Amino acid sequence: MSTTGKVIRCKAAIVWKPGGSFSIEEVEVAPPKAKEVRIKMVATALCGTEMKMLKDKNLQHQHYPIIMGHEGAGIVESVGEGVSTVKAGDKVIALFLPQCGECTSCLNSADNFCIKLKQAETHLMSDGTSRFTCKGKPVYHFGNTSTFSEYTVMDEISVAKIDAAAPLEKVFLVSCGFSTGYGGAINTAKVTPGSTCAVFGLGGVGLSVIMGCKAAGATRIIAVDINKDKFEKAKEVGATECINPRDYEKPIQEVLFDLTGDGVDFSFEVIGNPETVAAALASCRESHGVCVIIGLIIGVQLNISGHLFFSGRSLKGSVYGGWKGRDGASKLVSDYMAKKINLDALITHSLNLDKINEAVELMKTGKCVRCVLLL
């Protein structure tokens, strides 16, 4: 029986209050309105952003209850009026970074920060309302996506159609983690052949940075983390050596200068720690080193000595690895299907959505890179 135009009742993971855990609830998902798409989610995962949302007071907001999740893939169930780029039955990637195709950023080949991304700050759809209801109460959206629900509604511009043969339980990583890290090296830093790189933070995004550095031809890739359990996986995906800052008495930037002679060509901060950003920048070559901030830093000030920039170092930000949302996602899935990139190494665990709190604990151990949540 067709569900088009009807309210769908399904399961979703809701956070009811700041600092709360996930609660599996039955929700009602309204049909998509004009230029919207309703999607049956197939695979999703916790990213570093959700992990910070659960514990970091600087990221807690007043929009509760909320359905989080911004890394996922699924199948279009139905579309609203005026949708032309996807249809029911299409496999799609959910995108926290839209691509409207009309704003100055979308029209600039060197830019990817679509102005419609700011809609995510309202945690509602573009008409100012929610498509989710639970126990008679509206539930807020998250990241333009809300993938922790068996069905979700997104704007058409936040949905990328992909190869019909693509395995959703693998390519969902293109939704955020892999693209953000890999593109941070390829697109934002523009890592050069023969260069030396340092990657601070070895979660799923950090490992993807390593993969990007390797693909770009870096000769030396130094992985930096305080958890030695992550070193084996880092070397598996391309790190040439791994170091733990706690093994040294001197600051990590001095350690990296000792190891390299004159600093690294490219450094990447993939943690979201202001102090680590300063260390990553200071570890760069004085004349031309490039440091890219990939970790989420919100609500805090950076304290960086201006002297670090005097000789020519540069500090750059990156969102979604510099890819344009819809175009980038489709391209990367095609690359995966053509075996040009490897996503499989990043998936270490698999659970059903109702075990999401177990996935949170797995992520905290550092032994889990990505736990795919199947819906």
C-alpha cells in the first residue's frame, strides 16, 4: 500500500533534553511539502558532531526534543511538489551542506558554503515548521537531515542522487566523515606530492584526512593522537608513523620539528580543540606551512600568537572537505564504485538503530571508527 501523501509512523532516536541520552520513540513523519523529499533511511552513524552535542555545554542549544543525525543514506519514499532531481525509489545521500545552485557560493567554482546551510540553525524546515511529531509534540530537525529516524524529510537541495548499485551501508560515509577529511587534504590544503603531513586526531575524519594525503602523494604522514589504540588503523590507511604527545616532555610542535628538521608542509586539526589548533599551526614550516582546521570549534576563541604568521604560515578552515554538497557526494560515490577510494576500512562496527546508546559508548572507547546504524 502506497504511503505517498500520508503520515508515516516509525521509530526514531530522540534526545529530549540537554545532556540526555537517546530514547527510541515512535514518531509521526509528515509528507514532504513543496521542494522537499521524504526518505526511508537505510544506514547512518554517529559523527564527532553528535558526540560533542551530547557532552559539550558550548554546543548545547534550546531546541529540544530533537532528532539528530547528519551522516546517512537511504531511498526516496516520496517527493513534494516541484521536486525534479530525484524520484521515489532513488538511492540518495543525506547532506548537512546543501547545494541550492543559485547563491553566490554555489555559483563560485572555488566555494562550497551554500547560504542555505544557515537554515540548519533554526532546526526546522524552510517554512519554519517541523515534519516530526512525537507524543503530540513537534520534534526539531538537525543539520538539514535528521538521519536517526527510519523516515526523514529533507529539502531537495540537501539530497544527492547516487548510483543505484551503491551499497548504502558503505557509501553513507560520503555524507560527512569521509568527504570532510579526504577533501580537507585534497581540496582545502591541496597536499602536494612528496610533502610531509601531520594529522592531529585519528577518528573517522582524521583517518580520511590520512587517506587524502596518501592519495595526493604525500611522502610522510605523521599521525598524532593520545590514544595508541588508534595507531594500527592509522597505519593501515596510510600513516607512515604515529606519535603520542604524552610520550614526550616537550610540546608536540617541537617534537614534530625535531622529527622533520623544519616542520611539516601541511597539518590538520581534526579534534576541535583550540589548543591543538595552535599546536598544529606551530608545527608547520615557517615559510609556507598550511594548517587546516577540520574539527568542529564553536563557542570558543582561538588563542594564537601572531608571530606564527610572520614568516608565511597560513591557517584555513574547511567545511565538507571543500566539496559542493550534491555534486561532491555523487562524484565520491562514483569513485567508490570505481574502486578509486576505500570506505570499508572506516567501518568497524554495526548495530541496529535501537542500539544507538551502545554505539555512543563504543565511540568513546576510541576503538570504534564508525559504527554503522542500520534502520
